Amino acid sequence: MVFSSLEFLFFFFPIVFGINYLLPIKLRNYWILLASLFFYAWGEPSFVILMMVSVFSNYALALRLDELEGWGRKIIFIFDLLINIGLLFIFKYMNFLTSIVHNAFPEGAIRETSIVLPIGISFFTFQALSYVIDVYKKKVPAQKSIANLGLYISLFPQLIAGPIVRYSSVIDQISDRKITLQGFSEGLMRFIVGFNKKVLLANILAEVADKAFLSKNLSASFAWLGALCYSLQILFDFSGYSDMAIGLGRMLGFTFLENFNYPYISKTVTEFWRRWHISLGSWFRDYVYFPLGGSKVKKGRMVVNLLIVWLLTGIWHGANWTFIVWGVLYGLVIIAEKLTGIPKKIDKWHISLRMVYRLFTLLLIMFGWVLFRSESLNQAIIYILSMFGLSNNTFIDDMFVFYSREYIVFIICGTICATPLFIWLKNIYNGRRFIKIISNIGYVLNLVFFLASISLLVVRSHNPFIYFNF
Amino acid sequence: MDQKKRDYGVIIIAFISLALIVFLSINNFSLSKDPIDKFLKGERTFSETVEELVNKYSSDKLKYKYDFVNYCGLFLRLSGRRAFNEATLLNNGMLTWGAGTFQRDIRNQKRNADAIFSFSNWLREHDIPYTFVMLPDKMDMNGTLLPVGLKNTLNEEANQFVNYLYEKDVQCLDLRPIMTETAAQVSDYFYRTDHHWNIKGAFKAYQIIMRYLKEKDIITDTTNIDESLWDIHEKEDWFLGSRGKRVGTLFAGTDSLMWYTPKFTTNQSCIIPNKRQIFKGDFATSNIREKYITTRDLFTLNPFCVYIGGDYPLVRHINPSAGNKKRILILKNSYVLPLQAFLSTSFEVVDVIDPRHYSSSSIAEYCDWYKPDYVFTIIYPNSLDDKCYFSMGENKVADHNNEWEIILDAYDLKMKDNQKDYHYAKIPVKLEAGNEYMFSFASIDRIKGESDGVSVVLYNFTTKKVIFENLFDVDCSENPENNKWFIKMPEKISNGDDYRLLVYDGIRGKTKGTSINIEDIQVLQR
């Protein structure tokens, strides 16, 4: 089930939230757990078993961790890590690995597997890992209630596409949280904002991106248009989902950390990864980079640490060479920035140089998305060559003319919404009456757009989330 | 204080949104009731229930669905969109197909042209003249109506096809340069929100075809093409066409419904065998379907079908008082619905086959049996994609050295009303798979009841299935040539199939209260 669907909006949402508010507080966790398992089963019932295996194993082993010290504790911890990573490996990467081996040794004994990928496995596995690691490091005690742990791992707002919620950030909220009128209202508005981003921007811009990436004779201009639209699509798709997740969590009394912070205004690639998918970046930073020594080691070791982190980041995103190359390339750029100290020095540069580097950052990000979107490295290379007119293609064609005119309003709106323009204006004109009027108009517009989003869903039936494959 | 005002703004809008969600949920709650009931009873698995729920919420049963479609159309129109949900807004404000339909790789039309050439030759060998009529697409010939950047390749394909026909000397009447040379003509002859031409366009085509036939000395009487002999009726804001239903009324508006009825006297019948319907009376009774004129339902009715009612495998128009005592066969698509009604005023018999739905025989076999005086294929450029229009089955017509052999002769049937809806009599011959038969009779007398038709059915008693069905007009015995039904038997599948002809004293399912006598039934085998 996706949030931006009619069955979620008119069936799941009113029933789950309605009953939640009617139930006594001590029963609500059980209800939300049940609803979360139902939510997950909607896509494929059999994968609920996988979810429950994850919950049971982490519950039992974490409790054991709490009881043990020394080597016993280490062994249980490693065992639990292996279970979590093992499940992720089997369901997400086995097909890729067997495919590589089979292609290398076609006459060999290894056959290609075709294991179905459980939706959201990367997200809930990383949540489970963060719980186990925090228990091992004694940051938090093991959860005594299996229902509460199950709730944490399977909580439906962030189950299948994040944000990756740290156990330590919600441990108190699991057992004691309040739903206020203000919180509920802001949560619902946040949900609606995310809903609108997904349906009105991401889904519509996807039409241009899909056309470009599926096109055989791609003109340079259309290649750029497609890349731009995909960059906006993936931003609104993912940040929209995060908004919906955060909003729904707030309506249930949970406060999740922000996952996106206008990443396209970043001055450097390093900054981009502090604004994009913040929960993932911080997860790798805290659970991989810092334990490896982080940057408090010799330069050579730091470079290796960063490469490991970015290789894993690429692998996390998918079982394809494109993701691996994408991750490694980002790693190399971030390493270069770190070694040259650009992130720290850039504010002192002349404005023209800052703009040039900002543009360079944006272009790198966009080329990265081309790689990310492509089915293969070959396709990505051809696409990028097309962007520069280097694949026997024309500069401009009818498709560019039509699509640029047809989608111009959405491209402009998308570009504006990708920046914190309204926040900047609010900060500049803070306290002025017209800002309040504009804010209130903004709320009303949200409702108008919400109706438009529902209308679009009614007219269409298909709107897959990009990050569902992770 | 200001912060508090701001907070109430969020709260108010949030609760309005919540009220909207709850309102729509309550109104659509019934969609989930049936799937959940079945799941709880164990009649469906969880996955099946999920699939059914998703389908229900995507279906036309969703409450306020059409209001949302309209709102969506308005929203996208205001945002400058011109192409959405397989509809494209032309520069003249009309809607046509989505780009996926009219902007495709141009396919070589030689094979299609060769098929028509072969069919045309086969008809010529059987002394049946033939013309391929290329209908206009909803696009001017220069494609100026499209948004910048889009291109119509359908007309290019059609040009290629028509040129091949001309090269091979096949008779071809291309209506496109006559009816859609300019954008103004498109506006004149087509519906705003539907991909079809309007009634004015269909009548124009009727005039052109009749003049064409007169020039070729096929017919003599073209009186009825004078538009002053027709009453023109109109209902405004009555019709949301095929494209309009996809984008709502606020994207490109709605259409008026126009229909023509003759001022001159008419008495004809329209027989639709697979629907077991006979419409008998004047032109309006025979050809016009009242519900499209009396009921306005923009999203679920299709008033383009005001003439004839829809696309059927076979429709037969019989008009004994027509000025041209000819029988014509039209191989058509949906454009022809109003056109065939107009043609029915000018010809004694108009047989209309829709090859997309017709499967009782090959087209060539049909021509061999009924020997029409003229055959047309009347389609528009988008149909060049449809193989059924280019597969006539000439090779299926056996080289007959044998003529028909009589296996039942001079058989009289008296059927008295037995107060049952499916009262039939079995013709006392057994039919064999793979053969050809002709069923005919001299006359039908209606003794009792109001039924205008008689059903004759090929029935398989082994499988208990109706194979083919034909309808006869009770009064059509004025011309015995019309009292024939040719049957191409199915190929043998298994031993022991018991095929019989059954005659119903009335329309099948409505035989209660009727009695008929049928004289001189004959069954021939070839």
C-alpha cells in the first residue's frame, strides 16, 4: 500500500486513526502494531513472516545482550548482526551476486536466483540494526516488550521508505506520547504537503523523465530536460514520502527527525549529503564511519573509511552496478572536498567562485541521478553523452519543444519548491502582516492542491514510489 | 497573539481536510464491504481481497468520481497542460487522441494495400464492384491543429496506403482532402470532445458517397442527399465524448448532440441478430435510439451511438421502398454508425459488418453467399493498424463445382403460442460440421402476438450452446431474396456434435404470446 493511494486515504487511514483515538492509551500500541503488520501484508502477505522473524530475533538476542558481558556479549552481537545483514543480503543481493557469478562462469554450478525483494527491507533492517547496536553499546536498554519492539521496527509511517528512525530517538515516545490538537493538525498538514509533492510534482515530472530515459533518439536538450525532471522527481518523491511519514507519525504522537533539508541549495557535495536523506547519511556516519575511526585518523585511513561508507551507501540503494558506481563516485568527490577543505573554505570565496562551485555541485548531483535512474552503466553513459550531443544526436527536437512547453508550470513550481524561498521571505519580512496573510493563503492552497491530488489519483491508478525498491 | 492566530489557521485547515477525507471515506465505505465480507467468510484469500479492494477504489463505483475527473481537468488546464490521459487539446479547442495513438512510427502499408487489392480482384471476378473509402481523421491535412512539437503520423500512413491503392488501380474514395483540408472543416465536421465526426460530418460523407456512386452509374436515385429534406435536431451541452470523459467537462467543454430525421416518409427495419433486436417503422424508430436523446448522462452514456446504438458484428437495414433496389455491404468501424442510417434510406438492403466483432464467416464467404451489388470498406486512418480489415478470407471460399443440394424442401411450420419465452421448433435435418448450408423460406404469417421478428438459431445439442443466430423480419417476405440465411458450420472438434436448426416463433426470449406460420422452408447444403 502506498500513502498516496485512494485505498490508503479512504480505507486504511480513517479506520486506523479513528480506532486509535477511540482506544484507551495502553491499547494503542497493539492497535498500531496490528495496523502496521496489515499495512505491510497489503503488498505481499508472506513477507510479514520475514518482518516477524526480524522482530523476534532482534528482541530475543537484544535481551540476551543485556544479560551478558565480555565475549559472550560480543558473540551474540555479531550473531545478531549476521542475522540482520544476512536477511538483507539474501533477499536483496543474492540475485545480483549469482547473476555476476553465472555470467562469469556460465558452465559452472551457480545458477541465477530470482528471489523476490521484500518491500522496505533496507529500511526496517537498518532500524533493527540501529536498535541492536545501541543496545550493545549500552546507549539504551533492551526493550522488554516484544510488542513495543515490533511497533518500533514495523511502524507503518516509516516502514517501507523511511526515514530511518533511531530507536534511541523514539524509545520514550513508544511508551509515553501525547497527541495534541496542534500536533495532530500540523501532522495532518505535513502529510498533505507530502501528498501534494508526490502526486502533483513527482508523479507529473516523472512523465517527462520516463519519456527521456526510454527514448531511443534523444536530443541533447531533451536529455537535459529529462535529467532535470528526474532530479526534481526523485526529490519530491522521496521528500514527499518522508513528509507523509513524519506527518502520520505526528498524528500518532511520534516526532521523527527531518530527512530532507532543501538539498539542492547545497554549496558543496558534502553539504548535499547533510541535506539529502539525512537519516541514512547519519546512520552510516554513526554506525560505520565513526566506528572505523571517522576523520580522526591518518589521511590515508580516512580516505579508506570514506570509500567504505560510500561503497556501502551505493550498495544499500540497490543491487546494480549503477548504484555501486554512483556511491563510489560520490565518495571520491567527498574525499576530494575533504582533502582540499572546500566545505570549510567556500564561504570565504568570491561570490562568483561560490556560484560556479554551486553550479558544479548541482551538475554533479544531476549526473549522479542519471546514473541512479539508468538500468545499466551503458545506458547511463549513452544518456550523459547525449546530454552533450556526443551520441550522434540533434541538439533540439520536437519532443523537447513539446514537453518543455507542456510541463513548464510544473518544472518552474518544482524548481521553486526545491528551494526554501518561502522560508527566506518569511525570515526577511518576519512580523509583517502580509507574511501572515500569505501563510494562511498557503494553507488554503494546500487544501486546493490536496483536492487536485486526489483528483489525479482518481483519474490515474498507478504511482509507484522510487525508493520502494530499497 | 499572532502565533496563536497562526496556529488556528493550521488547525482549521487541517480539520477541513480531515472532514473531507472522512466524508469521502464514509460515502465510499460500501466499496469495501463486499470484499471484506467475502474474506471473513473464507471465500477470498487476503491477496485476493486486497486486489479486489484496489479495483473497487479505482472503479467507476467510487462516489464523486466524475466530480474529481472534472476538477482534475480544470486543474491541469489551468496549469497549461494540453495532453493528458490519452487526450490532446487541439489549437481549435477540440480534443483528439493521445499522442501515443497519432504519433507513432509510420508502418509500411504495402501489405495492407496488397490485401485490399487481392480482395478487390476477387470481388471483380465475382462481378461485385468495390471501393475503399478512407474517412477523415480528426486532423487537418497539414497537422496545424496540434500543439507545437507534436506530429500526426496517421495521415502520412493513410497517404502511403491510399497511394498504393491508386498505383494498383483499386477504387478508392479519399474523404480527407474533401472534408478535412482545413482546420475550419475539422471544427465543422467533428465533435469537440469525441474522436468521431459529428452528424453533420457523417451526412456530408453520405452525400459524397452517393454522388460518387451516381457518377459511376451504380445508382440513379440520390434524392435523399438534399439536406433540405431533413429535419435537424439539437440538444446543447448533451454529450461528453470519448476524449472528454477522460479529462472531464472543465478541460475542453462539452458537445451538443445533433441528429437528423427525414421529412419524407420512410418504412424500414433494422435487424441486429446478436442482440436479438428488430427495430421496425419509420427512420427514427428504426435507426435512432431514444435513450441518447432523452437521457443526459455525460460520463456513462455515449450519445455518438444515437444512430443504431453501438458497434455490432452484423446489422442489416431493409427498406423496401428505397429508391435504389440494391444491396450494399459495408465493412466498417464506429464512424459509420450515422452514415449507415443515412444510407439505409437510399438502398433496399444495407448489410453492415464490423470485422472487429464479426466471426460467423469470412467476409469473402459472406459476399459469395449474399452477392451484394456493391462492397465498401469504410474506415479511418487509425484503423490501418487493425488486421481484421485486411483479412477477407478469399481463400476460404471453396471452389464450388457443386451447386446447392436440397436436403429439406417445402417444409411448413405452424407454431402455436405455448406461453413460454423460448418456444422453438426443431428443423428435421441434422447439420454436419465443416459444411455450408442455406436456410430459406417463402413467407411468414403472424397469427398472434406483436413480435416483428423470427429467430433461427444454429444450436449444438451436445454442448448445449447457441453457435450462430439470425433474425428475420416477419414482414420482409415481400422480397424472398431477403429470406435467406447462409451458415458456415464450425469445423469438427469432436465426434457426436449434434447441430440443429431451431426456429423460434418470435424473438428468442420473447416468444410468449406469439404464434406464426412459416411456409415452404428449405434447407440446402453445399
